Amino acid sequence: MPASPATLRLTCPRCRTLRMFVAIDNVVTFRCSACEWYYTLSPVAPTGTSNAALAVGGTAIGVASGGASFTSGMLLLLGTGVLSEVVTVNGSATATSIPITAAVRAHGSGMTFGQLAIAPRDSGIGVGGAVIPAPSWGY
């Protein structure tokens, strides 16, 4: 049985409201459920690698070092593909532990993560390469 695509809840840059994003290629491309624009999700600095497994419901990422560079309120992209998820740092991180909102999926030791970057997949959509904004009346 094929794995079901990852679904994430994020604030869409175009809709400017919380929406469901469905994985299109099971790697980095996601589509907003409302405006249907495609976005690429990627981890940007600071990044890290876990040194312990993170269970479903787990609320801290264990790291060997560098955990203090993650600040409260920062959105983190955990893992890749169908195992990816977005969590929020919800406290003061230490050098070896990053407190997060409860994980929805289990992740093994060695999981990569980083601050969430979300960018439109396509460029040059409008005339002269301008990105077409959401209509003033919304969706």
C-alpha cells in the first residue's frame, strides 16, 4: 500500500490564513488547499540533526549541540517527504534540547530539521514576472 501524502497546516503566504497543505511530490512541493498555489518547503539556518528518536507526542528534540540557536516561536520543518511535519519551538532551548509542540509523527535518530522556509514554486506568473496577489475579497 503506498504511503499517504503528508498534510501540513500552515499560514498560506497568498491567502494569509491557516490552510491545509498537501504534499504533491512527497518531498518538498506542497499545494495550498484554498488558493491551490504550489509552494516549496525547505529548512534554512539554523538547522540541526537529532541524536535521539522523537516519538509521537514527543515535545523535545535532542541534539548533540547547537540547540540554543532555536528560539521560541520559530517554525521548524522536521524530516522530509511523507514524514515531514512542522512544529513550533515553544520555550527556551538549551544546547542539547529544543522544546517543541507535540510531534504528530515519529522520527528516528538522525532526523534533519531546520527553520521553515516557504516559497512559491513558480515564478514569473503574471505580466513582467509579477506574482498575482490574492483578491481583496479573499477566498
